[in-house]
Amino acid sequence: MRSRTPAPSSPASICVAAALLCWGCGRPATEKECDEIVVRIAALEFKARGRTGDSADEIRETREALRKTTLRDCVGRRISDAAMACVRTANSAEQIVKECF
């Protein structure tokens, strides 16, 4: 029986990043972009904890668990291409929150 692995211990980081999107300039964020932000933050959180074995499954579970929140707090908020480029190249979830938004 596979033990259920909890989502990253800082879903607050994900919520903060999503909330910060509202202050960015640019265009309305799409569902795809918001999903990309959630996946990137989750992947970086797991990597920071040295978790690589089942991380794809864990990231998928995290994305599904946060789907409602992401849709409500992120989709349609303002985002720039520069912010998305920053998300894609960030080395940590903290960097995404502090530097990208």
C-alpha cells in the first residue's frame, strides 16, 4: 500500500504567488499559465526537500488538490511575459514569490 504523500508544506507559497499575479501588469493569466506556475512551484519545493522518486505523481496530486484555488485566485489575473519567463527559470519557489511577481 502506497502511503499518501502530503502536498508541499508551503501551499501558502503557491497561494501567495497566485495572489501576487493581480498586481502584475500585462494580460489576463490563462488556466494553462496558472497550472504551469503551480507545477513549477511544487516541483521546486519537492526538489528542495530532496524528493525525486515519486515527484511526478506528487506534483500531479498537488496540482489537482489546488485546482479550484488556482482557478479562482489566478486565472484572469494580470501577468506579464517577463513574470512567466521568471517562473520558468527560477531555482526555488521562494525566488518565484519574491522575484517573479
